[in-house]
Amino acid sequence: LYYYMPDSTASTGLGFVRRVVGIYRSTKKGTSAQTLSRDPAGRLLLCGNTIYYQTAADATTWNLSAMDTTGKNKTVMHDQSINPASCHNGIIYYANMQDNHFLYMLDTATGTSTQLLKYNVWDPVYANGLIYFMDMEHNYRLCSYDLSDGEVTVITSDRIDFYNVTSDYIYYQKSSTTSPALKRIRLDGSHEELIAEGNY
């Protein structure tokens, strides 16, 4: 498991102040934790044997950095605050957070960034030739973008808070003040199902 720890309130007694901010890795059971970096970080993503993460360049500027899974070979990949939402075959898909929220791809081999879709998206996720995303222009509904023909398809009109794509289903949290729910739906938008009422 690779994760970022912003702070901890677990350290008490004897007046000690421990700085635990940083990027860590551990076994899947949460044991044998190792510090990979003490850099302040935002979102991070494991792609192959490389960890891509947002890090602070200074008090007001963030960029996209990378390091290997041992915490070595650190490098700045891009001078923008790229949210590394999804990676496939060395390509990071992201929403531009500096100029607009259009869909971009970053080739990690060359460092080249290319605009894919002129549309306000959030949290793009690659799966089987499609990019799933939250549609910021239409109340954060879930859509897909076909990389082969450029077609945008509405998966669900529900406003969502977050989602997770698996091989068969998309699981998502429906955002609602009156009927929030954890739901799932097929990758093509069919067979929408309620898993549990409430916020998860």
C-alpha cells in the first residue's frame, strides 16, 4: 500500500512532537511501514514501479513529481498541479487544474502533455479504451469518453461525489441531501442498482 499521511494526533505523552508527514508504503495488512518521502504531497498514484504525486514547489505553487517505489530517483515531471487521477500504459489522464478543467494526457516517457477533450471534467479514469469522468458542466453526473471515436456517453444522471471502476461495474456515491446512496452500475450505464442508503 502506498499512501500519504498529512499528520497524526496519535503521538502523546512526554511532551514529544513527532513529524510524521510524508509518503509511506506498507504491507497490505498495514504492517512494516516505510517512509519514502517527507515532502508535503497531495494526491498520489502508483503506475508500474513509479509513484506520481502532487508536491509543493513553494508556498503557493504545486507541481507533479515522481519517484520509484523505494523513494529514490525523485524528479519533477510537470510544473503544473496535475491531479494524477489515472494511468494506463505510461499515460496519465488528468483534468487541467490551472487553466481549465479540460481532459489531458501526459506521456510519462516524454513529459509531453496533450489536450484530449475540450470539456470540463473531474477525476478521469481509464478503462478498456474509455475515459470515465465526472461531468462538471452537468451537476457532476458520470460520463464516458471514447478514445477511438470521441463520443461522450452519459452513464448516470445522478450527481456523484466519487466513484471506482472495476472490470464489471462502476461503484459510486450518489450525492443528495434527501436520498444519498452507495450504488453500482454496469460500465455501459445499464443495470443501475442500490447497494445501501446513506453516505459512504
